[in-house]
Amino acid sequence: MSDISDDDNEITFRVKFLGRVEVLRPEGLQILEEASLSLKTADSTSSEKAAKNSKVHLFLSRSGIDILENKTKFLLYSCPLPTVSFCAVLPSSPKVFGFVAKHPAVDTHHCYLFQSKKFSHVLVSVIGDAFRASHKGSSVQGGRDLIVEALRHKNKMLQRENSELKRKLSGQTDSSLSF
């Protein structure tokens, strides 16, 4: 599900955070593949697994990408958009996507990997549009279409959730009337 705030042009997606891995190069599909393999292996020396495989909120704005833990809203990572050098969907696993960003304090790059059942390609496009918009200082034409697509999806998800809640509520009302 996504949330869009027109006040600051921020889009929020709830995704599964697979982990963060230090990488040698700032871009390339091979980097994503290597990072994914690194997270799957038992060797934890090159990856940070503190929040691995947890649900997170991915906040995307023109200024950056923030990763917040779902339940506590604790800020795990914040990546200013100018530090992001690459973003793509993992070719071997279409539900997995990631981006590479330079660490703000030291001269290293990290690959952040996520899993989303429905949003991987949309998120990569939105991150790309936000990156271009932050460098141009203006709105990107395609960005509006992606926001509309995200809003349509959110509407569909909310309608489904509403129907499910109505169904549950009518079931509870019927059972509470009979003693």
C-alpha cells in the first residue's frame, strides 16, 4: 500500500526490507545480484542484518529516501537522493528491487534491497523520476503518471480492505445478536 502527501510530494510504500550490503561499485545489475547473494549466505561480515527481513516504510521525496521500521517508525536509514547512484529490479527475481547509495560520511557505497509483491517496477520508476527531479530542480512529466498509478492502487487496496472489514463487522453483528 502507498500513501501520497501532496504537501511535500512524498510517496510511502510498505515493503519488506531484505538488508543493506556494502558494495565495491556504485552501479550495475551485477551489484544487485552480488548483494542479494551476499544476504543469502551465512557470511555476515559484509552485510548489516539488524533489520533484515522486516516490514518497513519506504518514504520517497525529492530530497531523499528514508527507511522506517514499520511498527516503531524508527528511522533505520536515510539516503539523500544525490547520493543514490543506481536503482533497478533484480532480473533473477522480479519482486526484489534495490538501490545503491554513497554513505554520507565515508567513501563507501551500500546496496539496499527490498521485496514487494506488486510495486517493484513502480518503485524503481518513481525513484528514478525523483532522482531526475532532484537534479533538475523541477517536476518530471512521468512522475505525475506514476503518482496517479500509485493512488489508483491505493484506492483499490483500501476498497478491498473496506469490503473485508464490512464482511467481518456484519459477521460479528450477527453473532452478537444471538445469545
